[in-house]
Amino acid sequence: MTENALFSAATRPLDLVVLVLPHCSILEVASVLDPLRAANRHLGRDAFRFRIVTPDGQPAPLTCGIELPSSGALAAAKGADLLMVIAGYRLAEVATRPLIRDLRRMAPLCAAIGGVDAAPWVLARAGLLDGHRATVHWEDLEDLAHAHPHVTVSPDRFVIDRNRLTAAGAAPAYDLMLHLIRARHGAGLARQVAQSFLQPPRPGHTAQITATAGPSPPEPGYDPRVARVLARMEATLDSPEPVSALAARVGLSARRLESLFRDNLGTTPGAHALSLRLAAARRMLTDTAHPLSEIALRCGFSSPATLSRAFRRAFACAPASLRRQRD
């Protein structure tokens, strides 16, 4: 990844402004700010100065139901070393024309600008990622690449390209902040911060989800073979594989894989794969305007009718009804 001066040994405090958009997760906000707070605590000084702003200066409603106070509107970010935008759900409502306009005006007035989770969508709509590599949450990778061909979309956890930073979610944002701490103040401090949270960082180039059946770290609480099959299921929602094929990838019989799934997850591989595909379909119905035919195709269903039948059985609601409730 191509980095910028923010990731050089520090000679002065870094001034960070976090633009929190409505309907994002408090975990994403904490993943950006708490590592920097911990770094300040370990250093005994404010090596990182940060403040929260919102588009209009009013408190931002978060997905957990609380409102996050703001120290001002977006205009207060002028001159910041880094403007980090955090976005989550309801982008059609949140990414307003005034916000896009203000981001375009503000970007040249900050040394760098970044986005967490769905915020790369907002930055891309403002034209601020054109000609850059960027990432976004894995559920939105394909859509972002299709909608913004001038952005090189990567499945990495986080990406730094010149003065643009993007992180795919809360955990990748934490990884990015530890990378920033390490670059500015050394590996020792980054290690101290990671130990404070009992969570070692992952490199930015690590894929969010791997579709390979090769060696990978076992997921806590799961047999490593189950973890590898889960990753394969999550990465192939549009082309689900038979249980026998999944079992063969990890050197098991279908019967043995069924047994491991019942022991680890209390369900069968087929039922779990279907639940993943239906969850993806439900997200697309509520978060996008894709037609039902496209959603069916992208979630591995042979037709809209097949998706509708499975959806009704799972959620006691027709896909069209769910979309009307959203609207």
C-alpha cells in the first residue's frame, strides 16, 4: 500500500476529526478513537488529539439507540491532519447532496481523508476515491466496484493509498489505528495498546473473508475444518456448493462434516449455508434498490420465486413486503 506522511515518525501531535454519520455503529467509533486514547495514556501525553463532528453539529443517532454528542459541524474539520468518516446503514438517507458537497469542499483542507465501513461509499460518491485503491465492507465490495469504476476496490481489511485511508469495518479500523500508532510511535507502543484490548492487530492486506480451503487460523470455538468451510460458504453465496464438495475441500466425508457442524453450530451445513444466503438477501432488500431478480442471482437462488418461497419460510414475510416496510 502507498502511504503518506501521517505514517512517519511523529514530530507533533496528530489532529484527527471523526465525522460520525447517523445510523452507524458505536463499535466503529470506539475502534477508531479508543486505540488512540490508549496510546495517549501509555505515552502520558496527547500524541493524538481527536474530536467528533456531525454533518449539522447535532448529536448523531447510532444503531444501538443512543445519540453521540458532537463538538461541531463538518466545517470544524478544516485543517485537520486526518478527517475520518464513519458510516453504516441507510446511506440513501444519510449521504445527502449537501453532505457530498461539503465533503468535496473539505477534502482539500485536510491532509488526509478516510472512511470506515460504508463510508467509502460516501467518499466515492463525492469523487474523493477516484484513482485510488480502497476497500469497503465485504458485503458491498461488488456494488462499490460496479458503481465506481474509477476506484480500484480491494477486499483487504484496510487500505492506505497516498492520502486516502479506508477500513472495511470496526475490527479493520482498529487494525488501521494500531498501524498508525506503530508508524508514528513505534512497535512497542502499538504492542502495549494491543495488549490493553487483548486483541492483536491483523495486517491491512489480510482478506476480510477467504474463499480458499487452505490453511487459516482456526476461529475461536470452532473446529478449524468447520471454520474453513464457513469461510468458503460466506465467500460463495452466489454459487453455493454441495455439502459433499465442501466436505471434500477439508478432507472429510459429508457425514463427518454434518456431525462437526451439529457439534459446533447446532445445525447442518446445508441449513447454515441457506441462512447465510437469506441473510444476505434480507440485507440487500433493506439496504439497496436492487431488483429481486438480481438479489436472487447474487444470493445463489435459481429464480426470484425460489428466493421468495425460502424467504417466507424463514421470515414469515414476503421480500416485497419487507421492502415496502423499509420505504
